[in-house]
Amino acid sequence: MDTTSLTGKELAAALNADTKQRAAALTDGGTAPRLVLVVANDDPASGWYVKSLQRAAERLGISCDTVDLGAEASAEAIRTELTKLSADPAVDAVMLQTPLPAGVALADVASAIVAAKDVDGVSPHSLGLLATGLPGFPPATSQAVVALAKHHGIPLAGQHVAIVGQSNVVGKPLAQLLLAENATVTVCHSRTTDLPAVTSAADVVVAAAGRAGLITERHIHKGAVLIDVGTNEGPDGSIVGDVDAESVQGKAAALSPVPGGVGPVTTALLMRHVVQAAEAARS
């Protein structure tokens, strides 16, 4: 059995085409949709991601500015900036880039972003809206997992999905999105007893633990679907996922590649959220 590659390129291209058209309509109506990225770190990977978002925004006709508060910024300084941007009618969307300075908790500062501008769904308010099934922006990475599965015709309703990772950015919100698709969801974490026994019982396994090569052929049954959310630095400096891709070839029915799977869909959905926030602000 060959393992199908669940690439995100085609889906991202379709999403971006729609976003570009909607952004142009907003610009023709008076002002381009505007995203502001707030950065409080000197992390190279974060810097690369911010630049990739800026390039994506430029290609789609979205105005994108960056506010760099420095790696030593206090929680108060970050909250003050986020509060100011949330209240600025010229700003449609606000995104706080992680990691944050030592001692600064994401939930404490992200709560300063109003839900209408919280396009990456990181605030406690946005996560609460998601958990209760109310309108809001879900975290883009979690949403990308569901969108990628649907795009490739992978059934979710009635299926057992095991998520490896319980972060507020991916694992927990993804569980809510999958429940909304009528999947049966198991969330695994570092204290899960006998992880291979749990994941090998699942129809779909989502790897989102941030540990390179954590998931191997031992963790799946033959014909399972694997969606890899991990982005880790490999020994040679390349980007690798949480799945040992070589070991699952021929056993997994399908696997999303890293890079080129969930990543491009995440960025495309984030940009679509910016346009949706701008449309709502002008309606």
C-alpha cells in the first residue's frame, strides 16, 4: 500500500485566490485590510515566520505592519500595546507572535486582544467562543488540520481521532473543532500511559507535540491517516515534523508532509481571517 501525501498546496492556493479577491474589493471600497503583528522576542524561527506572514500579506493585498517590543518587554508593555491596537479603528486584525519573554504568560497578555481582531484565536475569550460553538476565529493551525482533512476527502464524522499534544494553540482547540465535525476525540499528552496503544486504536492521528520523530509505525494501525503539525529543526537544519515519515511509509494510508502540508493552509487561513475581520468591521 502506497502512502498518500496530504499536501496543502492546492487548498492554500484556492483559499488565497478567494482572499486576494476579497481584499481587493475592500481596497477598492476605501482601505486595504490591515494586520499588525506584535513581536516581543529575538527568536530566529519567529523572525522567519513573521517575514513569511509579511510576504503572504503583500501578495494578497493585505497591509501588514510589525511592532517590535523587544525580547525584554514586560507583560504590562505587551498588554498596553495590544489594548491600543484593539481600540484603533485603522487596525482590522492583531496577532501576537510567540515565544514571549520569560515570565510572560500568553493567556495573560492575549486577553487584551478583542475577539473581533483576534485572527489567530489565542485569547481566552476566543477559545471560550470556540468551546461553546459561538462565532469567532479559531486558531489557524487547528482549523488547517480540519480543512486539510476535508480537502482530501478524509472522513471525520464517527471516526476516532487521536491528538498527540494538548496545547491551547493546537491540541485543545483542535479537539473542539473535531467534536463539531462529530468525530470521537482522544487527546494524548506527556503523561499518557502507553501512547502507542492509544494512538494505534485511532483512525486518524494528529501529531502536534513538538518532538521530532515522536510518532513511528508503532503508533498507528495499518491504513491509519496521519496529519503532522510538527515543525522541528532536524540535525541538518531542515524542518521536520513530529512523525518519522520514513517508518510509516506503506503502513499509513496517508500522511501530510512537513513542510508543505498543514503549514501553507495555516498561513492561508490566517490571511483569510484578516479579510473576514476587515469585512465585519466595514459592514
